[in-house]
Amino acid sequence: MYAQVVEGSGKGAKATEDMTPEERAFQQKIDSGQKIEPKEWMPDGYRKTLIRQISQHAHSEVVGQLPEGNWITRAPTLERKAILLAKVQDEAGHGLYLYGAAETLGISRDEMYEQLHSGKAKYSSIFNYPTLNWADIGAIGWLVDGAAIMNQVALQRTSYGPYSRAMIRICKEESFHQRQGYDIMMKMCNGTEAQKAMAQDAMNRFWWPALMMFGPPDADSVHSAESMAWKIKINTNDELRQKFVDQTVPQAEYLGLTIPDENLAWNEEKGSYDFTDPDWDEFFQVISGNGPCNADRMRARVRAWDDGEWFRDGLSAYAEKHSAGNTNQGVENV
Ligand code: FAQ
């Protein structure tokens, strides 16, 4: 229905008795908490699953610049503009660390871009929703970065060394991003009635897509069992979604905002909130390319790629000129 690139087996974790001796040794390494490094032997499915997840994560960071980029020229003050510029630039950097981590697994950056531009690779569903006003920038920082961090903090312990190390650095920056979003929301909630209403409206629109960021319910998650056995994923989609709700409810209360879910209620017995599931049909539509902004996002990415061709060609020509065997060409010849 929705799967475009099922690179891992998607059949769940392999039983120990079905493993080859190499696979068994590999699994023992994972189970004992050791990191896997690029040059080590790894099962083909492990490599493919990592390439899929890391490259989709990288694409999300890069496409994720677009909804916020939309507001750089319209930020309400010079200070807010400078902060937003820095945040969007950070997202580009996150994309680069992640593409770098994926490249250690034997895929080139050009191949990854080709998969994104052809629609073969996914990126996070959340970035297919529009940013209609300034309050949406607050909601993205608070809720979207908040959901991203919830996932990424766990991924710092992922089993693949380069991915884990990229996550440690990214999480530091994402924490700042989340605070800047919360700060925008605080300002608006303490402002005029109209500003508070804008903040509430942004929360109403971003709440459900933020819950979808954690992926389909566990029962429908194709990759979770295998990815968790390999410790590529540390938590299930539902576990992280629950943690996010539990963390976010008190933050919304502090802002004086209402979470748009009439079933939201503290459940004393389980020690967490009960809440309504997002509309999973909408989620599957969005990840199949039919969300409100999918076509716009792809058009913008492909245009940026095409417009940058002359620059990439220039960089390659420069690198070639100065590569080994051609070292006599001085910088003055450029
Ligand atoms: N959107 O079997 P599962 C950010 C796909 S970073 C689109 O459960 P898995 C920073 C999934 O790929 C946000 N597709 O899959 C920022 C699979 O399809 P496939 C990105 C989704 O991989 C903030 C199919 O559904 N973070 O926001 C989504 O085990 C602000 C079946 O699902 C990451 O990527 C979705 N939400 O679990 C930037 C974190 N959910 O590939 C700018 C790393 C699922 O077979 C501004 N990734 N799918 O065709 C992960 O942790 C996992 O990949 C999950 C999905 C949890 C996203």
C-alpha cells in the first residue's frame, strides 16, 4: 500500500537457530552493547535497514528546512529572524552529518538524492504540512523538534557507531531548537487575545501530525521487530509517542493551551496519559505522496538540485585540478 523501499526483510527478527555462525556472532556483539563500525562485517539486511533509515532521516532534515524557510523573510523581529536563520542552517548541518553516516555504509550521496527526488525514499510526514503563520514556527520548534528529540535521544544509543555519534551532536542542537519554539509560544500566549488564539490554532493543526512522526502503530510497523533486535531502533513507535504525550501535556498546560483531544486523560493505573490515535488513513496518504505539500516540497528540492548543478560542477573541476598527480596547478590558476 504505502511501502516504497522495503530494504530490510520486513519479516521480523531472525530466530537464533536460523542464523549463520557469522550472524550469530554479530548478534552477540549487538546484545552485549558493542557498537558496529563501518569496516566490520554486518548482515546485508542490517546495512540496508540503516541506509534506509539514516538516509530518510537525512532527507527529513533537509526537506524540514522548507516550512521554516518560508518564514525567514517574514519573522516579526530582527532577533527572531537571526535565530530562525541559525536554526534552519543547523538543519542543513544535521542532514550533512547524516548523509555522511549513511555514506560509510557504501551508498553515495548522489544515489541518496536520486532516491529522494524520484520519490523512492521517504522523508518525515510532518514536513508535508504548510506553515500558515508565525505561530506555526513556534509550534514546529516546540512540537516537531520536541517529537524529533524524543526519538533522537534514544537513537544516541543505536548500535551503528557513526549514526550514534551523529545523534549525540544533533540532539544538543535540537534541544536549543525546541526551546526557541517554546519561547515563541510563550510570547504569543502572554500576548494579546488574538496572538494567543493564533498559538492555539497552530497547536490544533500541528498536534496530530506531530503524533504521526513516530510512525504507524506498533502492530502496523513493518520494520520495528527486526530493527529493535539489531538495536537500530531502541524503542517502539508507540512507546516514543506515549513518552512525547506525557512530556508535552504539562508544557501545554503551562502555556495555557488546550490539547485538541477530548479523550486526553491521566491514567493513574498505567502512570501515563490516555489519548486518541491520529488519523492513520491521513498518515498513509501523506507518506504515499498525497499530503497537502508533498508536490511543493519535491518541486522545491528538485529545483534547488538543478539550480546548483553549475556550482557542483565547479567544485568537482576544482577538486580534480588539485587532486594527486595534478599538484602543480597553483591556486592562482583557478
Ligand atoms: N514519515 O516500519 P515502520 C526532524 C514509514 S527529524 C514518513 O515503523 P521504521 C528534525 C517508514 O519509513 C524527523 N514515513 O518504519 C527537524 C516505513 O516505510 P519504508 C525524522 C514514515 O523505519 C525538526 C513505513 O512507514 N526523524 O524532524 C514515518 O521502523 C524540525 C513503516 O514504518 C527520523 O527519521 C513518518 N513519520 O520507523 C528538522 C528518525 N513513519 O521505509 C526540521 C529516524 C514511518 O519501508 C525542523 N527514523 N514511516 O518505505 C526512525 O526512527 C524510524 O525510521 C521511524 C519509522 C520511527 C520514523
